[in-house]
Amino acid sequence: MKNPYISLDISSSPKTEKDRIERAWENFISGQNLVSEVRSLTYQSWERSIRHGVHPTKGRAPLVLSQDEIQEYQTTHTFFSISESLLPKLKESAIDSGHLIVICNHKGELLYLDGNASLKKKAENMNFTAGTSWSESYVGTNAMGTSLATGVPMQVFAGEHFCQPVHNWVCSASPIKDPATQKVLGAVNLTGIWDVVHPLSLSAVVSITQTIEEKLLSRLKFEHFLLLEHYIETTRKNPSKIVAVLDRGHQVIKASTQWYDKGWIDYNNRLINSLSDCSGTEDMKDGWIFESVPFYHQGFPIGFMIHAISKVKPLNKTRFSTKYSFINMIGKSPEFQSVIDEAHTMANLDLPVLIEGESGTGKELFAQSIHAYSHRSEAAFVAVNCGAIPKELAASELFGYEEGTFTGSIKGGRAGKFQQAEGGTIFLDEVGEMPLDIQTMFLRVLEEGEIVRMGGREPIKLNVRVIAATNCNLKKACEEGTFRTDLYYRLNILSLQVPPLRERTGDVPLLLNHFLTTTCEEIRRPPLKIGDQDLFVLEQYEWPGNVRELRNFTYKVAIKANGNVITNSDFPKEIGLSKRLINYSSTDHSHQKLNNKEQPLILTNPSSSHEESVNYPTSLKQQELHMILMVLNEANGNVTAAAKKLGIHRSTIYRKLGQKTKNEGLSNNNG
């Protein structure tokens, strides 16, 4: 029986088969859907090509990746770095056999192409080059695109290609699958002129992909070892934690016995369906919250740990407890998510943490979350605002005092905040406001792990984790002599930079929706909505008070709004769009790329020395364009950086700008 994945066997005549398939292709294109004339895999792919709207005479594949994007993909994706070690020998074999060796990603975008030099020149005529897309949706039936669409190895010969200009070629491709998730990562492809067709070409690429997948499997086993280590370390520090570690494919590597006892893991060693996406989900019947935390190795996520947290509070729970954990974090922006990931990692390191950020960014929320996720979570979390304690009382508040130290002191003395936090975490907010003499005493706590009460002589050993926060520049304070340099470096072992709201791309709508909901419930009024235009204004506002200001804003508009829709007339007067209106014009942007190097778009504004208050755009198109221009301006004209921040492709930016008239002042400047 003939192999359904190859075009023709050894006994077949390539010329005869080429002519036969060409006739079948012509019949199909003319509407004669004769299924028996070609392989079923080919026929099904032709039908998909029609549905994708691919024209059968299309001659060139679209360029979708720049050289920088290709390089970034090559350096950040494991499957390519593993494939790379095989490339020298593969290239040599391809040259000898008159082929090109190609590697593409899961979208069919070519990441690597090399081999026979004369063949490379011919391939360039149809844009068969690195950076182009050969998915079925763009160019119809071809070995790579069809292999990715079906998940099976595929040889496509001559007229089996959907687009006529590719009929002189033969391609053999095999998909590369992730052993953890079974998702297709990409494909390896051998391409040549039709007369070099050979059934063993497909066997060769299948063998290559098997080698790559074996290397991926070895890496997965190493990841499992790291995850197991993480589990052992976590449960060693806190045996009471109920946790499970899973790999990237949601396979359970190790779990606390409670996970099995409660039936949360099935017989295939996977989470039951109701917990398969368990980040933040609740099982109300059993009264548990499940929190998922990613685990990284060398900057890449290799799995995650799930914490099962009982909603029933222990009877002996200390009064110094936390209200928040990572599950309460609201924000999907990369800027915010990266800080959350850092904080997760810091939680169980048991080292001092310095949290820096503007006022109102949520520094205490992060401090509480770190404590709640650490092995100290069952102990006290004591928060102290260093700026709110009178200087003369600071020492006794923080370190406590012995009986008789001063008039009016409590009989038996009093424990300070550090002692109250024993076994848990002390959070020192506004640590930059701490008096210098208290800083000296605080330094001793960090260095020696002990305190001496006011009026006392004997040191008292402490087991306390310190998390400090500040909205000022402590380095500058050290230079000015208001903060001890030795304390700064002793405190700043782990540092967390919480971004201001204006830098959290796309988070304003999420936070606004959350706060409007809770505010309306709190003041007992009907739910409120906001229109796109007015939301756009809020997204452009700088929010100098950050999340706290946004929270306060919802109270103001909820009280002021007459109907159920918020409009800009309900906004406080300080909120308005006060951004530079960037003048621009549409020029031919085709010269923006020279030798694959991007030239910056220079955004000119004659009034750039000061901000001008402008009216916000009145249509969605204007809003969209204004947002693009503003982000471009922030990126100093770097289109790639702007596209990444906006979450769109660079070509989209060029196209959007190209829709405007030439007299509106955007210029391209290469000098």
C-alpha cells in the first residue's frame, strides 16, 4: 500500500506523475472536484486553500518578519536553539543533494534557509526566503504549511502545490512537537526542483525532527527534575503547605497527599477538569482557593506550582494578618506581570526586599502578597508607616521598651513592632522617612538578627523577614546624608520596581471596571458604564496618584453621575487630555527599511517645548491613530518598539499612518 504522506514511490516516473497531477490541479481549479485524481491529504488542503481565499496564480509569499524579529525568535525559542546544533551537517547534505534546508515556526514563518546556492537564487523569485510566511492561509498547499495544518509529515510534489508558480518544486516537511504539550512548535523542510523528488527525502526530515524531539524530551526531563527540587524545597520550608507542581503540559510531577485524597488529581496524573485552569479558581463546595504560580528557569517558564489555600481561617490566626495575595492583583500588562513574576520568585527566598515605586502604585499590596505566598504566611504581617511615627516615639514603637523606662510605661514593658512580627514579616513603609538614629538600630537588626528594647540590656533574638518600601530615591538620600549607605545596601538585597499606572499598557480599563463595580456596590447604586471616547481620555491621563487616584476617581464619578453612563462631564477638572498633538503627514514609507534595518519615524511638533491641551479624538479611527502617534513619540520614532508596546505588527503602524493626507506633518528623516 502506498504511503499517503509521500507524493510518488520509487517505481513511479516523476515526469509522468508531474503531468498527471498538473491535469488534476487544472480540473480542480476549473471546478471539476475529482477527488480520486490526487491524494486525500492534497485534496483536503486544496479545499482549505480555497476557503482561505488564496489565489491559485499567487506567485510570492508575504514577508512578515524582519531580521531583528528572526534573530529574536532564534535566541528565545528552545526548539530552534536545539535545531541549530544540527544545521551545519544539514546544510552540507542539502548542498550535496541539490536541496534547501528550511526551519519554520508554528505559524509557517521561515526562520532559517540555506543550502544549494543556485537553488537559493531561484527560490528568491517566489519570496522563498527567511522571514516570509508559508502557511496554508497565505500560499495554499505546500509541505510546511500543510504539515503544520495537519500535524503529520508531508511531501508535496509539483502540481500538488496550490499556487501555480510553485509547481516546479518538491518539498518534504515534518512537524516538530513539544513533548510536554504535544503542540506543534515548527517544522523542518527539504526543498528542491521537482526532478530531484525521492521518497527518502521525507524519511530524512522525519529523522531530523525525531532527533530534535528527543533532545526536547531530554530537556523536559531536566525541567521535571528542577520542578521536583522546587517542590521539595517549598515543602521542606513549610511542611503545612498543600501544593502541586506541574510541567508545561499540565502533567503533575509531584503533589501533597491531600491533592490525591481530595480527588483533585485523576488517574492520568492530571488535574481534574474543574481545576485544569486553576489560577484563581475556587471550589466553593470544599472551601478552597487554588493559586497558580509560574516557575522559571533561565528566564523561561517551565511549569508552575499550585497552592491550595483553605478559605476557613484558623482559630488561632494572629490579628496581624494580610488582606491581599497575588490572586488580588489586577493587571495584564507585560510591565505589571513581570513584576508579579519577580515577586513570586522572591517570596520564598527569605531575604530583605526593597519595594520602590511612586505613591499609590500598590507597594503594600506586593508586600502582603509576598508574605502570603511565603513559608511565613501563617505568622504575623506587621505594617509600619515610618513617616507617621513621631521621631521621639520611633524607637519604642519599633523595638519596644522595658518596664520603668519612662513615666507612664506599661507594667512589664511592651513588645515593639519587630517582636510583634516574630516568625513572620515586618513591612516598613516609607522607610526613607526613618530618623538617622533609628536607622542605626535598624541596621543592627538586619546584621545581627536581634534587638535590644529601650531601657533593656539583653539582646532578644528575632526571626523576622523585612520588607521595606519607599517612594523616594534612596540612593540620592544616601548622597545627601539623610539615609545610611550601609543600611541601603543591607536592605537592598532584593529589589522590586512597581511601575506607575501610566506605564501599565492597557491596565486602566481593567482597574476602572473593577473599582466601578466595587464602588457601586459599596454606595448601593446601579452599575455604571463608560463610553469608548471617555475611556480613551482616562487612558491618556497621566494618573500622578496612580491606582489610588483611580480608586478615588470612581467614588467621585459614582456620586456625581446622574444616569448609568459616565461621561467626561462627570470627570474631576484635573482629568483631561493634556498631551502633545503630533502633526504628521503620509509619505511613502516603503523606504523605511534599508537592508532590513529600520529607520526611525521622526515625529515633528513645532510646539514640542511645552504641552498643549487638545480635544480628544471624536471617532474610533482618530482615537486609534492618536494612540499610535503618542506611543511612537514615546518610543522616539522606533516603530518596532512602538508596535511591541501596542501589541500590533509594524506593518499595521505603517498602514495606519499611510491612510492620512500628506499635509499633516509626519516626516521621515534618516539623518
